[in-house]
Amino acid sequence: MHSKNFKKQILEFNKFLKSNKNNINLIALSFLHVLRPQYDLIKNFNNFDFKYRILYHLKFTLNKIFENLFTRSKKKKHLPRDVDVLIVSNLINIKNLNKNHDFYFGNLQQDLIKNGINCHSIFRNFTIHSVNQIRKKSKINAHHYLDDFDKLKYEIKYFFIAIGEFLKFKFNITNTNQIKKYKKLFSFFNFLTGISSLRFSNLIINFIKKNPPKIILITLEGHSWERVLSYKLKKRFPNLIVIGYQFSVISKNTNSLFLKLGKNFETDFIFTKNKIHKKLFVKKGFNPNKIKVLGNLKKSNIKMIKNKKLNNIIICPEALNYENEVMFEFAKKCAREIKDFNFIFRQHPNYDKDFISEYKNLFISRKSLHNDLLNSKILIYRGSSVCFEAATYKILPLYLKIKNEISIDPLYKFQKKEFKILTVKDLKKIIYNNSSISKKINMLTKKNLQFNLKQDTSIFKKILNDK
């Protein structure tokens, strides 16, 4: 599943996107924008799971439709006048409703307001609840929530766009020279993946059309919706500044984040967490004057934390289903074979199933990440950004490899071979060698502040003043 053939396939997808960059409906197809050569990020094309992709999403969609129909609608708010910055974020858990601390942007909105910058946030609804229910419970005036769906006439229009692009592709009207090898594998369901990007961009435009802000700030990972939204905002609002905040990890084989399809599809500025990531963008051909270091928004006060050095090992997967499942299987093997250590498994909040432990030394954590890191000696990770916090808590990060995969290690510049594990046997060799653990932690501690820079909100004022 983690074959290096993924890389060849991704390169073909990139060529196909470049050769059709004048067709926004093809750029909108999310499955073509592969973030990195990782199983979950490419399986939707190679192993299209009809039962899950159709039945699950149909059930999810119908549930929201009925909830919106039977929940009394609160009058929709439009963006008020004189907003300097509009942050576009996601609500992924109803527990985060009415909290000022954002999952992606931390306390940025509050910090900007304190500095005299009028800032509002709008959220896409990724919870199981209807947007009408969320608006009913919302108590923060500067927080807004996008509709779950567009107007019926537009939803029909998006569906027919998908049909049209599929037929043009199958009958060679679309340029398919760059992707001949995979053409037969494309199905109509792949072309439905563009609907969400087209819908989202239209909902944002309708929300701001009466009173456009001066700046729109979005997350930046390399998804199709980022390019579609940037393109449509620039076309509709020429004076609007679009900024992308690159908040997630960058591995050696990161792909779509650095894919260049033309300035129309790029944000006006790219904000990064640190200087290291800024250098990577410059190296990939992006204008250094348009890349600013905003800092790590999830860490307002970065300082080294003295760890209690307990015999706890924390295991942190990222949001993808496969990553949660494969790491939980590894956690079970560890708990079975290593009895004198406790294993703390933190399933990602986006993962929609519950894990159950059969072992006394394997715990499914419900505590805060801070608490778990504070009480752990070692971190096992793959693509999770938690690995950057390891040195802050003075714990050892170990990268879990999978046979025949292309590495997704965010610490690839610093992580040595002996601190990458494939089996429980590899883990045993490391955890009983305290001297090697101490040396590695000391090295990472020195590198830590390079990755976790404090936020610098002054760059917003500079951009607004230059506008």
C-alpha cells in the first residue's frame, strides 16, 4: 500500500493539473492534489471505497439536510463593515463552539483585536450537527458559520459541472496526454470531488460580497479548495489580499503545497511557522518577499518544560484513518511485549471511531495533550506535528516506519536512522538505553526554538499600511 509507485502517480497528477490549469473545474478536483505520497491521501483514487465514500457521505449529507429543515433557522449574518482581517477556519468539534482559542489559529483573533485590528472569523462546519443548530448556540458575535449547502440551483449546477467534466475527460476533449496511464481508472465519482471546492468558494464570496474585508486569512496545506478560493477571490475582489498560513508539517516528500499552477491560484502572501519553512518555499521558487514568518500560533509562551521522566510512551497519529489504525495496532503489540512501560494512545480528534484497549498498560487518552506530554518519556509519531513539541517537553520522538513506504517524517532533517523504528524489537533497543535518549533530547532541544517561533502579529499592520 505504501509503494514508491505512489510518487510516479503523483507526478502524473501534477502534470495533468499543470496542462489543464485554465480549467477551474478540473483544478477543483480534490483527489488530484495529493499532499504527500501517503496511503490515505491517494487511496480515494486507487482503491475507491464505494460503500464508505457513497453510503457514509450520503447518510451524513441527508442527516444535515433534515436537521437544517427541522431546526428553526437563525437569521444569517453577513460580514459587517470595516473588517480588516477575516480568518477562515474549521469547526471540527462542537465542544470548540464559543471558544476563543481556535484549533488552527490559536488566539490570533483576540491578539489582532488587542492590537487595534478589526478581526472576525468564519468557520466551515465539519461537525455532525447542522449549521442552524450551531448558529443557535453561537454566542460570539465575531464568529460566523458558513451554510452546509449552497442554494439548490447552485448545487444542481455543480453536479452538472461534474458530469460535463467527466464526459469531456472520457471522450478526450480534455487534455489527458499527461495522465494516459491512469485514465481508465478515473470514475465519475472522482469528478464529484470538485463540488465541495466550488461550493465553498461561492459561499465565501456571497458572505463577503456586501462588505469585503481587507485581508482574508486561510489555512494552507495544498488542497484544491485553497487554489479555487484564491482564484475566485482575486477575480471578484481585485483589491482583496489573500494570505495562506502554512500551519501543518512539511516532510521530505511534501507535494501539492509546493505545486505551482500560476499566480492566480496562489495566495498573495504565505505565512509560515518558522524560518526553516520559509527557506523551503524560497527553494521551491516562491517569491521571498511574499513569504513572512508569523510563528507558531498554538504556542503563545514557548519555554522548555521539565519532564517527570515517567515510563510512559505517548503515541500520536495524525487525522487520517489509516494512520490512526496502523498506529493503534503497533500500540497493542508494544503493550503486549513491553510490560514495564505504559502506552498512551491519543487518537486524533478528527477520527470518528473509538478505540478500546485490552491491555492494562495501554490507555486511550481523554486528557489534554499538554498533560500527556508532560507525563511521557518517549513520543512515537509519523506525520503528526506533535513531534515538534517533543523537545519542549524534553521527551524523545521516535518515527514509526512502515515497510516500503516513502517517508513522511516531519523531522527528516534531524532524525537519525537509529531513532526510526519499524518493529517492537527496534523500540526495545532504544528505550532501555538512557544515555542515547538524553543525548538525542539535548540535540533536539537546541533545534526546538527554530521550529517553534513566537507569533509576530505586527506583519498584519505592515501589510495593511502598505495596502
